[in-house]
Amino acid sequence: CDYGGGEKEKNELGAIQKRWKTLHKNNPDKERRQGRCPLTPEEVGLMLRALGYGSDVHIYVASGEVYGGEETLRPLKALFPNFYSKDTIATKEELGPFLLFSSRMAALDFIVCDESDV
């Protein structure tokens, strides 16, 4: 999936996707029109607002690095300033025993999401 970011985005996403050996080649425009692409952070924010969530809601992002980094996250953070991730709610020392194990990091995300209201 790509999001209209031009040739630069297509090249960057293509390089990322090459790491996934089982990923098959699709038409990104068709996939996006059919709702098969993840929402952008801004789209997530707009959807949550449309569902009635106010700016006082606490958002926890359960993921690794978000494509586009802070620039991509800026619209979501503007809508929902109470924005958190593992890195913002735990110290490096607290995360230390989990950092080398992706399944343990995913388990931390699961626990936080399971205890969340949204």
C-alpha cells in the first residue's frame, strides 16, 4: 500500500517490503480503494473523532516505528495530545529485559491495549 507520497514514498516502501519474503505484489491503488491498506495516523484520528472521541482521550500506539515518523504522526497528535507508546510510558531500564525479544515487546503492547478503553 502507498498513500500518494509520490515516487519517494514508493521507493521507500518498496525497500521496506522487500524484507517480507512472502509478500506478493499487488496494485496499491486497488488495494487501498478496497479498504485493504492500514489507515494513516491522520485517518485514524479522523475516524476516532467521527466516532465521538474527544481530545481528552488517551491514545496508545502499539507498534514499532511508524512510516514517516513524527511528521506522519503530527496530525494524530494534534487531534489527540494524550499520545503514548512503550517508549513514552516506560523507561529504557524498564524496557531493557524485553528489547531483544519481539514477542515480549508485542506482549507489552497487548497488555496495554487489553487494559485500555479504546
